Amino acid sequence: MEKTMVRQAVHLQPMEVDGGADIHLQPMEDPTPEQLEGVKGRSLHFMKLNRCHSANTQDRDGIQPFLCISYLKEEKKSHRIRESQLDHLQLKSLLRKKQDMASHYKAGNEVMINKEKRKRRGREEEEKRREEKRREEKRREEKRREEKRREEKRREEKRREEKRREEKRKVVFFSASLACPLPVIPLACSVLQMLGHACLASPASATRRSDETQISLLSPPVTAL
């Protein structure tokens, strides 16, 4: 909290505190713990108080001194009131400042609570966005894997189809070869030719050839008319 200078005149009047008791303070008199009993126990963080006197300045009633109250560092975790901090401080001013500070802290607490809520909500939203991003990335990865599996399956099916077509072409070609007589004729002719050469090369065929030659020599030649 920023330093705030407050100048407040001390008025010697009966002050009403919690419980309805009236407390009278004299100038330069320190409040006793019994007098401050109504102040204790409140959820209020008191600041360190510094006192200064002004000898040349008086209020309209001629009462001195003026108090120069400097709010320094906040003691957040301590609710105790030190008597050294309350030297010559009027109880009414203390209670009024207590109420002001209580309202200030209430508003400040609401601001801090709302700020903390916004922070927490922002963290939750950020975590939600990260989780959604992770899920989206996971879905994309799964989609890529599924697409890869489908592509591999299509390739495998294509290879199988190509293999079936190749086998079908082989079967059709073999069937056509059996049905067509043209390839069989040269084979049969070659076989007959081989058989013919074998017959000519045998002894019986040689004897027939010699007899035919003798007969042709003994018989007179036939002349044409």
C-alpha cells in the first residue's frame, strides 16, 4: 500500500466502543489493554504508526498535538495492537480508521478474490485448450495411421489383382495353344520325316533299291510312240 499521510486533531471526548463502555483519554495518555479490549479480535491489519508533534499549530479549540499518522508496511499475518504504536492516539480516530480500513480491505479482498478467480479460470481454460489440442493431435495421428493402413491395404489388393490377372493370362495362353492345330503340324511333319529317314536307312530298303535297279537295267527302255 502506498504511504498515506493523515493529519488528525486529537479531541478529548468520551468514545463509545464495543459493549457500550465510554472511555476517556487524556492528552499524552497511552490507552490501556482494557480500553482497547473492544478493538482487539477484529479482522483488521494495523499499520505501523508514527507520531509527530506540531508546536506552532493548534486547532480551533486550542488542543494539541496534531498527530501525523504514516501508514507504512502492512502486517498481514498479525492482528495484535502494540501499545507503542498507539501512543497518544484517540480511540475514536482509531475506530474510525478501523472501519475505513475494514471497508477498504473488504473491497480489496473482493478485488483479490475476483482476480484470483479470473486467474484460476484462465488457467483452467488454458489447460482445457491444451487438452483439446492434445486430443486433436491424437485424432490427427490416428487418422494418419488409418489412412496409411488403408493405403497399404489398397496396394496389397492391387498386387493380388495383378497376380490373378497374370495367372489368368497364362491359363488362357496355354488353352489357346492346345486348341490351335498349327503348332502341332510342324511337330508331326518332323516326326514323319524322321521315320522316313529311318526307313530309307534300313537293309530291307537297300535290297529293294538294288532289285529295282536290276529290273530297270534288264528291261528295255520304253520309247514313246
